[in-house]
Amino acid sequence: MTGLLSSENWIAELPAPVRSEILSAMTVRSLEAGDGLKAAGDVPDACYQVQSGFIKLMGLHPDGRPMLIGLYRSGNTFAETSIVARRSGHKHTTIALVATSVLRLAREDFWRLYRAHPEIPEALCRKFARTITSLFQTREQAAAYRLRERILIVLENLAKYCGEQEPSGKVSFSLPLSNTDIAQHLDATRQAVQREMTALQSAGTVTRRGGRWYLRLPASQHLQATLE
């Protein structure tokens, strides 16, 4: 199942000497929640890796509605596609979800290292292939699952990567994501997501208190009763 978060980190796949060379060429940039890192249309002058925090990848639907495409977490890299494709401008906007630190690799350093180490294009090729596979899976989920199931896929994905086990048996995580954010990601209305979330909360599958989410796992075992 796909979701907002992944473990994608092509730099970690490289031999240690190549990783060290990349890291030595990177600079650190700190962002506060809500700060923009790059906007659609900006010249692709660097790629990035998240050190800590979370970055939102935002796009637009054809009718102009905002779309939350995904989140980048610690280790995730992004913006290489625009450089490799030699685009004149970025296609999407990235914004810090919380206080975040990223490593920046300038475009000229990226190409220098790319040409010097064949392991880099090989690792990027694998990343791009996995990204394409994930896009296909997302489309399949949209066609095969009801909205309530898709919401649980998103929440289970978040719990997998940033959840903590609670004494109650539930898994909890703290991220400032709203029903509007989830609706933007799933191409649904906020009202529809609110309705489905209310049903999940009534069933005890999902609880939210003070910005912290609590999820009973595996949620799929409890889902059918909420759909009847």
C-alpha cells in the first residue's frame, strides 16, 4: 500500500566513499513551519535531502484546487527529477510542515558527482522506477477502495513511519495534518473526509486528541464493521 510517507533514500544505497563525497558538498538550510523551500516555476538550482522534520509536496488540480502529493521525511531526497530532466522550472511547490532541516546539493555539484560516480545514476534509476510503481499503485487504490479504506491506508502509512506504541495497544503519532490535508491528498471533499473520519472515530479505530492521532492496528481487522 502507498501513502504519504516512504523510506526512499537513494543516497543511503551508495558506497560509503560516494556518500561522504555527496554529504561534503551539501549545505544545511533550516526552515520554520510554513516556510517555502521552492515554488512551482522556480529554476531547479539544487536538490535536497531531509535531515529532520517533514516537507509537504504540493501541486494543483486542473481546476486550481490544491493537492497534497506527499510528504518527505528524514532521509528522503527530492528535486532531482527537475535537474535530470533539465526542466526550466519546478513542477511543484515544497513547504515545511513543521520546523525542518534540509541538506542542499547545488545543481553544478550534482552533475559533477553524477558524472564522476556511475553508482549515482544507477541509484537514481532505481528511485525513479520505484516512484513510477508507487504512482500506479496509488491509481489502483483510488479505483479499488472506498474513501474510508483509503483514509485508513494514509493513517496506517503515517503510523508505520512515525508512530509510537501506546500502553493501550494503539499506535500514536503527532503530525499537524488536518482533514483538509487528507482530502487534498485523496482528491475528496473536506466534508466527505470528515464524515468518514467521524465513522472511524465512533468505531474506536481512530482517535485524535490535541493534534495527536491514535490508531488501532491492524485497522483492516476493524474496518468492515464501520462499512456496514
